[in-house]
Amino acid sequence: MKSLVLSLTSAITAIALSNCAAPAGPNTQRGAATGALGGALLGGIIGHQSGNALEGAAIGAAGGAVVGGTYGNARDQEQYGRY
């Protein structure tokens, strides 16, 4: 399990650093933060039921950040396309 947490940590770090290469719009940032918080909460609850709350929260936060950031990026692209 430690290798899973380590690989998730490195994946989150890679995503965070790749985000620095191109400036993200406000919806992308807001979506990633909201998704990470929601995913961590939901993952912590689900993980607590199986006895692994911390791992569940980490996995949920990573997944939520990716989904929320993707949705926010789509909103940013839609907004920038109108102008």
C-alpha cells in the first residue's frame, strides 16, 4: 500500500508541475480545488468503511482534482472561445 500512496503522490506532483507550464484559467483552478476537496471527503468516507481512510482520501482527492480540473478547463475554453 505504501507504493500505491507513493505513486499517487508522484502523480499529483507531476500534475501540479505540468499545470505551471501553461497558465490555467480561473474555472480550471476552481474546479480542481473543489474536485480535490469533494473527492477527499468522499474518498475518506468510503475508505473509512474499509479501514483505510487516509488512502481513500488521497485517491479521492487525486481523482477529484483531475475530474474537476478537466471540467473547469472545458468551461474556460468555452468562455475564451466566445470572445
